[in-house]
Amino acid sequence: MPLRRLDAPEAGFMNDPKDEGGGGGGPGRERWKEAAREAAKIVGVGAVKIVSRTAAWGFFGLVMAGAAFSVLLAAGLLDLRTSWSAWLTWGLLPVYLAAGAGLLGYAGLWRGIGRTLIYVGIERGWAASVVERVLGATVDILRRSGPMQGVLDRGDKLLRNVPLQNAEDALKRAIGAYAREDDLEGDARVFRRSVTRAVKGALARRVEKYLLAVVRAERTADGGGGVAMDRVIAVAPQQAQKAIGKMIRGTMRKQLLLMTAIALLVFALPPVVIVLVRTWALPGAGPGG
């Protein structure tokens, strides 16, 4: 796909004071819009990855459920040994299939979103661009906030000692404002718009988690223990790609493990209940009964 990287030097968004809060119409804003259009194209293509991974993992879950049902059926663990046990046994088959396909398909959905995030956010550099823009909006919010109003304009010294709570509140507001923007949606149809929102929301949550960690780590040792926002601005975009990529991959692994564990639990529950009922409630149906 002949698209440029979204973190290219000419796509900087914090070098125009008029654009720090996301408003204004300066060159920084135009560069952001151009990069957003590029990202939207990639996310649109990523919709195919999301659908294909959802379908593939859903099919795998279907096969896994069928295999589990067959093994339990052959072992006699789904047989209540009553006159109507066949109805119960075969009634469990659609439950197994739905659980396997649904749970593993859900894991596949988020793996597809994760892969799209890695491509557009990490390989194409969109994550660093979002981090840079959010930090610019954060500084602008700090300038306009009550306790800090006008303070940051007096020199870089005060930018190096922003109260932690003020920095965190401003950062969360900036993330919220970014998440509400429709910069990636454009004229997309309903399906692509929903995919774009899911991808953007997932990226925004990870950017927020990453930046909060960076802000808390940059509390200065002197000057009252405030946050060195100047250093956050200098360091955070450079480290964003690696840190956010690690978060995304970790979430994908956890989601798959969690959904697989729930599926196995669902598969194991009916035979356990049936064996207990056979043993305690229907003693005549047990072995030798």
C-alpha cells in the first residue's frame, strides 16, 4: 500500500501554537488532517483483517467445541442414563458449538483489532502522532485551567514543575477530546465507521495508560515533586511505539487465554453436573444401576 509513514518528520503537530488544543487552522492542523486521512485508509483495509480473524477463530472454536462434545459423548459423560437423556445430550450440542464459536470468535475479533492497531499505530507510526497531539492539547488545557492559567507562559521553569494531579486531569481531558473527534471516520459507511471507532477507542485507551505512566515517572526530585512536562513532551513520542505495541500484544494474548479458559469451563460444566446428578440424585442410574 503506497502510504507514507504517519510519524514522518513533516507530520509534526506540536510546532504550531495555534494548533495545540486541536483547534485553529494553521499548518499543523492541516498536517494532522492529512495524516488522519492516511490512517483512515489503513483502518478501512484493516476491517478485512478483523472480519477474517473473527471468522477464523470462530471456526476454530466451533471445531474445538465439536471435538470436546465428541470426546465427552464417547466417554459416556453426557449420558444421564434416563429415558430422556438423549434429548439432554443432543440438546447440549448447540450450546457447545455456540460457546466455542462465540467465545473464540470474540477473541478473534480483538486479535483482529489488535493486528490493525499494530499496523496503523506501530508500523505506520500513528501512535506516536496521537501521543504528540494529545500532549499538545494537554499543555493547552493546562494553560487555560484555573490554578495554572497564565503560569506556563512565564517560562520553561514552571513547565518542569507541574503538579501531578493537574497534569493527570489535563491529560485525561485531552484523551477524552481526542476520542470524541471524528478525524478517522470521514465519509465511511456504517460498518467501516464502527470498525474505525473500535480501533481508535482501543488506541486511545492505550495511549492514556502509557502517558499516565510516563507522567507519573517524570515527577521531578526538586521543585516540590511536580511533573517535568517538558521532558514528557520530549521523551513520550519517541518511546510510544514500543511501549504501546507491547501493551497491544499483551492484551491480545490475555484476551485469547481468557476466552479459551471460559470455553473450556463451559465444556467441562455439563459432564460434571451430569456425573453428580447420576451419583447423588439418581443412584439407580450409576454404574451397575
